[in-house]
Amino acid sequence: MEQKKFDKNSIIGITLIVLIFVWMMINSQKDAEKEQLAKAKQEKIDKAKKASEVKTKEVTSVVVDSTVSDTVKLQKLQGALGSFAYSATLPSAKESYTTIENDLVKLTIANKGGYISEAILKKYEKFKKGSGQLVELIKNNNANLSIALQTADNRVLNTKDLFFEPTLTKVGENQVLSMKLKAGANEYLEYKYVLKPNDYMVDFDLRSQGLSKALNTSKPADLEWDLKTYRNERSVTYENQNAEIYYEYEDGKISYVGQGKDKEETPAKTTFIAYKQHFFSTILLTNTPFETTKIHSESLVNDVKVDTVFTKQFKSTLPLAYRNGELDYKMNWYFGPTDYKTLGNYEGKNLDKIIPLGWGIFGWINRFIFIPLFGFLGGFMSYGLAIIVFTILIKIAMSPITFKSFLSQAKMKVLRPEIAELGEKFKDPTKKQQETMKLYNKAGVNPMAGCIPALIQMPFLMASFRFFPSAFELRQKSFLWADDLSSFDQIIKLPFTIPMYGDHISLFPILAAVAIFFYMKMTSGDNQMAQPQQEGMPDMTKMMKMMIYISPIMMLIFFNSYGSGLSLYNFMSNLITIGIMLVIKRYFIDSDKIHAQIQENKTKPTKEGKFQKKLREVMEQAEEQKAKGKK
């Protein structure tokens, strides 16, 4: 008996399969050298920009001795602030705050800068249920909004350094907060916030009045919006992987900046920018598109043991165009959950597209099958049970395809001895393949019948890898030993960290790995539709046998820190598939009947299919060319 060895082609094939699997599981990252170069380059640019600003910018805050006269005070303020010295003389020119809130959000707006200094989501807690710590998207100066105003005398004033005058009123059930940066009694820059009841969306009007003479309006004013995102979930690594900037541009196109240390995009005609923090988002929308936007994202997690407070640094520079010497923008702020249903309720704004459900058919499956079905099940049962029932229903729907695939494997198993005989009889690979195809045709067996069903099921598998990490419903929902289905289900905390695996042991990934091992053992063992190895081609049988062990190991490594809901789905999916296959094998597959049917098919006249005809013609042409080459 010939000793089985792994040849070079088999090793290459296995390596390619592993690489493809890794690519599907994790996003590619820059290597250390590129990161350092990019960071050094960015630091150099920032340093040059800062040096330039120091040369051109005037001082925007002034400390005036309280003993000097009001006239002298005003003169000093005017020397630094120009027309906006008026705002510094008002009673509102002090560190003070105004709060607007409804049942969902609480927003605190500072007099200095006129922007939100605190944004709290009142229905959600950080890290785990019962922690008592509400989700705070903005606090302790982690966010900033400022407009660089160029004055008529060519100085630059930043609104973040100037004092606004607040006026809080109520219009019906809406809270209306007007923040005015005044250059005179009737000359001002206004931020107007309108908060409606039971709504995460805040109307935000930005306009100026009577400032055309005080400002240089020949070019747009830059609006700078920064956010340093706080960690809100149990796994800082998992949250950081799912935190990124999405934006809409050029009449409805949606894109994202991407992961990494320093990522930047410059879209045109931008209509919204979403700072997405996995399960929560801060979004700025505008009715008047920004002409050219610079958007920057930087990962702040270098060491998961040290970098545990923040995940990303998001920055955007948005040009505000003057119209007739004034600014006038109708905008909105969204502070709330990254929930498909909640975002979808804002019709016509495309906000639900910031949830990464996958492109093409994967997104279609998630939007029109997974989300409605899972949402329905979650409406009257726990989400852990909903995942199990959801998986059962999907697998039952796929069972006809599973049956067809398993039947094809059974037919190939019956034909295996005859295929082996052809391999012994014909040594020429092309001739051997021609005779094998003739055997398939006579027996009424399609060798592709086992592959096509598997390919049909693949989009559903890939869609699940997008659906479960994005399912807001799973956040802080417990099931069995998992206290949060959106995070890992730790059962043991390790006193050390295993590279790529982590510092804990999760149970659902172990169960999923065991299930996938037995599933692959069933489909890649005796039932594997083995064919004689073709000369110059890798031995697929050996490769599949290697994958029986590689796939569970990869499942253990990558899923250990993933959401336990996804691991539960994969465990149940493989477990149910094994059950279906055992039922099919016991009650629906009879090898003797299949063998008898194949033998009967051989006696009947056969009609060559289009695929088989084309394949035969290709082989005959190859045979002719080979014969000519010998001459």
C-alpha cells in the first residue's frame, strides 16, 4: 500500500484555505512599520499646522484686571476679540451650563463654546446590566465643536473659546435652547437646539445675523468636530473593532473610513457623518451638503490592558459656506443606540445603513430574512431561546438543500470503486477524466450536485457573521451562563494572556468548535466524494481531512472574544445540521437502492447535459493538442 504523504501542492492548498478563512474572520491591519511611518507623518503635519496657526491666530481669551475701568476692559477685549468683545461683557460670559432632556437623553450645553458638554443616554448602562453607570457619549471634554471665524481684520477666532448667551424656552412640548455668540444687540452667531419628547434626534440650526461686516466671508468657515469615544462595552477589543466612521455623500452613497491607526477620507457633498461606537452613535446631519469634508479616524487601543477608557479618536473638518454674507444651516444631532429599527424610523435619512449588514446578497439576507424573523421571535421569548429557534427555522428551510447534498455524496460513495478501477485502467490523466465523466453521465450522477447546495448555504453563513455582531437587541441580554449575548461568555479568567486567544476561556466557542469538528468529520470522512488525485493537482481529500482539525482550532481562537450570540448560533447551526444529516442517512438514504438505481440508469439511453458536453469538448481538444505536441 502506498504510504500517504502530503505533497507540495497539498500544503499550498491547505495554506490558501487557512488564509482565506483568516481573511473572512478578521479585518486586515497595517503592520507595525507602516503604522509608525503613518503616525510620524501625521505628527509632522500636525506640528506644521500648529506652528502655522500660532503665527496667524490672535489670542481669543483675555484676562482683564478687575480693578481697571469698564472702558479699559472693553478696549482690551476689543483688541483681542474685535466685534465679539461684546459677548465677553454680558452676564453669560462665565462657565455655566444649560440642560435639556426628555425620557431618552439628557444634554448639557456649555456657555463657553455653545456646544454639548454632556450627552447621557438614560435607558442604557455601561459594561453590564445593573452597573448603575449610564452610557455617556459626551463628558469631561471628550468632544468639541468649534467654528474658525476669520474676522474682517484677518484674525481667526474659535467659537470654542467664546461665550454664548443661552435662552431656554418651550414651544409646545419641545424644548428650544438658543445659544448666541453676540457681536452686538442684533448681530450674532446662533446655535439653536430643539429637543422633542421621546426622541434621540435633536434639531440643530446654525445661523448668523448681521455679521457680514464683522467677518471675512469670501471663503467658507471651517467647522471642527471631534469626539474621543468612551468605552461602553465589556470587551474593549471587540468594541474597538466595531467602532468606525460612516458617512453619506453624493446623493445617498454610504461609505466608511475604516479601521487602523490613522485613516482619512475626503468625501464631497457630505450629508451626514456618523461616529459609530459599536452599539451607540453620535451623528451630525445636514440639509445643505458640505462641499468637501475631511474625516479622520485613529484607534486608541494599542494595549488592551492599558488602553481601557477610550476606543477611537474621531475628527471631522466641515466647510460652512456663506450665503449673502451669512451662515444658515439646518442640521440635526443624533445621540442614541445603533439599532436597526430605531435608526430606520427616521425615514429618508439612510441612517440604518451605518449598521454593517454586509454587501450584496449578504445584506439582502440580513435585511429581509434575518432581521424580521429574529425581531419577531424576540418579541415573545428570551433572546437566547430566540437564537435557538431562529437557527432551527433557518436549518429546516435549508434541509432540502442539505438532503440534496448528502444524496449526492451517497451516490459518489457508491461509484467510488468504479472510479478507482478507471484510475488503475487509464494512466493518462485526461483520458481518465474523460472516462470518469462518461461514467457519471451513464449513472445519472452530477459531480457538482454536492457542491452547489453548499454554495447556496454559504451566503447565509456569511450573513450571520454580520448580523449577530450588529444585533443591538442582544446587548446585555443573558442566557444560561452568558450574562451578555453581545459579548464573550467567560467561564474562567486566566492569570495570563495567551496570544491571539486572550486572558479568559469562553464556553460557547468550545461547544461550537466541538460541533464543527463532528460536522466536518461526517462530511469529510467516508462520505467525502473522493476522486483519484489528478496529476499536478493538490490532493483535496487530504486537504479536507486537515481542515477537520484546523477549523475547530480557528473557531476557538477567533470566537473566544466575539459575542456569545454568534458562537451560540454557530454551535446550534452545526448541531442541528448533524441531526438532520443523521436523520437523512437513517431514514432517507439506502445505499443498496442507490446502487440499484445507478445500475439501472446505466442501461438507459443517456442525454448529455450542456455542462458535460462542454467539459467533454474541452477535454477532447486538450487530448488533440497533446497528440499534436508528441508528433
